[in-house]
Amino acid sequence: MSTMNVKFAGLGGTGVVKASDVFAELVFELGYDVKKAEVHGMSQRGGSVASDVRYGEKVESPMIPDGEAQFLVVFAEDQIPVNEAALKVGGTLLSPKDIDVSKLPSEKALNVAMLGKLSTFFDFPLEKWEKILQKLFAPKFHEGNSIAFKIGREG
């Protein structure tokens, strides 16, 4: 298996890093070698944030080279131009336009809904996604996250 590259991008405080943590933990628990890197803009809350997750049999570097991301998952539409150079030709761009955000239990659940959308492109067991979401979020968020994940999958 060649290295898979998934870039998460958005604004600070919108769950970019948490979403990348969930995805990295998921692929790690599925037995892949995983590397993760983050870039924070001028301010963590409100500034540009990007997180690279690379996984495969053996991954050498945590940073995704420009033009090599198979998936670019953005949490704010204005971050597409900032990060689109990372996307491989023929790669998949996922943005909030892919989600019916009016159905989300909270606007803060967008990151989990985006993970739900991303999950439709992989054949990883849904139970694993749910397990990792419960592992990495406090119990008070489990019900809302479950709803948001399903909304993302229905897209």
C-alpha cells in the first residue's frame, strides 16, 4: 500500500486538530504506520490551521508534499484557496457545502460531520469510527457527535 495523505484545514477553534486526531488514531488502531503534523497560523483561535495525516505500511515524513493529498477536508470555505495546492490532481475536496449544517446539533459538531463525510470514502468499520470518537471526546459530546457523524455520512 502506498502512503495515503489526508489534509484537514480550517480556522483555529473549529476542531481541525481534533478531527485529525480522530482520523490518525483510527488508522493507527487499524494497524497502519501513521505520521501527523500541524501548522498553526498567526493565532490559534481564528487563524489558519492545517493538520496533515499520512498513513500506510511505512511513512517516512509527517508533512504532505504539495500536490500529494488524496483528500483535503476543509472546515471553512475561505480556507480552500489557502490549502488547495496540497490536493493531488483528481483528489477529493470535502467542504461544509457537502453537509446540511442546519441539521447539526451544534455548529461545533461540523468537524465530526466532516469526519462522517470522509468515512464514506473508506471501508473502515463504522464501529471503529464510533469507538475512536467516544475515546477522544468527553461523554457529554457522544450523543451530539453520533448525530453529526450520521448527518455527514448522509451528506
